[in-house]
Amino acid sequence: MKEFIPKNLPLQQTIETTKVLKKTISANRALAKLNGVAKIIPNQAILINSLVLQEAKDSSAIENIITTHDELYLASVDMSNVSNEAKEVHHYSKALLMGFDLVKNNQLLLKKYIVAMQEELEQNDAGVRKQSGTNLKNAQTGEVIFTPPQEYETIQNLLDNLEKYINEPNENDPLVNMAIIHYQFETIHPFYDGNGRTGRIINILYLILKELLDIPILYLSRYIIKNKSDYYRLLQEVRTKDSLEEWILYMLDGVEQTSIETIELIENIYKLMEETASEVKEKLPKMYSKDLIEILFMHPYTKIDFLVERLSITRQTASKYLKELEELKIMKSIQIKNSKYFINTQLFAMLQKGI
Ligand SMILES: Nc1ncnc2c1ncn2[C@@H]1O[C@H](COP(=O)(O)OP(=O)(O)OP(=O)(O)O)[C@@H](O)[C@H]1O
Ligand SMILES: [Mg+2]
């Protein structure tokens, strides 16, 4: 099959149709509300940590790397007792957080950051494809859907063009740009593997770059899993039918729906934090501190060590605290091999459900 080489950006066709413009308004409104609501959580690391794991799980599931919530949270506190899948999912969240730091600190989203993230994700240094032969196949039938650019130089030129488009201002709404960038990146398909996941990380980092979000909390992977056949079909129809409008509307709808769901999740986490704080204050007043409550929410799974470090208390005191919290049914302990972990059960349930 002949290779398909995407056009350089910016695209020359009309992008912001009336339908698209209308949808950008509601999607932007929902996203702006999400960015505001996130600030009710006192320590932003709490949200970054828990939501990035959620996203890592969902985005990896699109690639059929399946892990459970138990393993996922366990991997985030201790990699020694988990499966290879959970480790792979953990690499996704590391790649994303690395990208977030780079974008935040440099106010740029460069090609070299994208390569670095993909290498972190895949744990190899293959980088941009040098050998031809990569095809996109239908997972069920094995039929070739399309053949991305094959030449190293073509790929590099397209990536340079994309880098410019990402970092230089243009007239389109940033959410529309995000959809265009995702299409372009998936079509260049610059790596041997991990293009889908790297492309989904770029989405969130682009929103940070354009200052629509202060921290990475809008993740489209859950929406994409729910609408996975549309995801592939609409991406492919931009290639075969030039039908950009439908693809953009799909992504804008993802932003809107996901923002609304994430707002609800954050409000629920906030309520739970407040309730937990009041209960501890009332029933275990000597133990209560703001920092303690934050640790219990920082990781759905926690360890004695975390309390020791963060609260500067002895192991003995930390373990007494966790035992008393277990008696109140705020935490639940589990033993895995030689290690003991404590689960914030209600937070766990909330994140598992997603709202
Ligand atoms: N049937 C298809 N139709 C259109 N595009 C496809 C199809 N299959 C894969 N793709 C594109 O290729 C990407 C997957 O590429 P690759 O396997 O390198 O990435 P990944 O991160 O390992 O996979 P995934 O996106 O499944 O998580 C998809 O995200 C999509 O953009
Ligand atoms: Mg793959």
C-alpha cells in the first residue's frame, strides 16, 4: 500500500465552521470551570497524582495493556510487588509527569521532549523510525488501514513542522488545534510503537502550554475507550475523506464531557477530604493535622514510611496512627509479601468508579 503523507500545517481548508465554533464555546466553558474547581483541593499534587494514574490506566487500556486499580495504586507506591503490565502503566504516568515539568518550566512543547517521553514510556531509545515497514492494521482483520510516512527524513520534517505549529501562535481556538495536532501526530506515526499513548499525552500538555489548564487533569482516554471505534474511524476519515469537522467535533465533545465528569470527581474528592478531616479532628484530635489528611489522599495506597517522612514522626507512632485510622474504617490494611499497605477505601472506590 502506498504511504500516506499528511499535509504540512497549517491546513488550508476552513476549520472553524459554525458547528465547530459553537462546540468550542461549550467545551471551553466546561474546561475553564474544571480549571477553577481544581483549586478547591488544598494540595494540587493530590489531584495530579491520582488523576495521572487514572489516565495512565485508561490510555494503556486502549493499547490493551490492562491493569487493575489495586495494582495501579500499588505500583505508584512500590514497584516491587506488581506485574509487568502495572509497570508499563507506571511508565506512562512517569512520561506524562516528565512532560508536564518540561512544558511548565520551558513554556514550550518541543520535538525533543516528545521523543524523550516516548522513550520513557517504551523504556528504550529507538526514537524516531529509521526503518521502513510500519503499517497501521485493523486489529481484528489484519487489513492494512494506512501506511504512514516511511522515510526518516520525511518523518523528521513533518515533526519539525508540527513542532512549529504547536509552539507558534495561530488564529484557531486551542481546542481545535489540539484535535488537529493529534490527527497530525497519529498520521506521522513517528515511532515504532507508543504513538497513540504519546499522542494522548501531547493533548494534555498542549492544554497546559496554552494555559487552558494549570495542572494536568483533563484526560480524554476514558472517553476514547468508550468511543474507541469512532476514535479510529474518525481519525482515518480525515485521511481518506478530508472530514476534519467530524473529528474536531468528536474531540471537542470529549473535552466537554470529560471536564464535566472530572469536575464532579474533584468535588467528591474534596467532600471526602473535608469529612475525613472532621472525623479525625473529632475522634482522634491528638493525631489530626492538615498534613496527615493530605498524605491519606496523596496516594490511594499509603505506607508507614510516607507518614514517617512527611510528618517527621517515628515508625512506631506512624503505625499507631494508621492502626487507629483503620479502626475508624478510614483506612484498610493489606499485606503483600513482606510489605504492609494502607488503602484509603472511599477514595479508592471513587477513583475506581471515576466520579
Ligand atoms: N484501525 C485504525 N484506524 C485508524 N487509526 C488507527 C487504527 N489502529 C491504530 N491507529 C492509530 O495508531 C495509533 C496506535 O499506534 P501505536 O500502536 O504506535 O501506539 P500505542 O500507544 O502503542 O497504541 P494505542 O493508541 O492503541 O494505545 C492509534 O492511537 C491510532 O491513532
Ligand atoms: Mg502499540
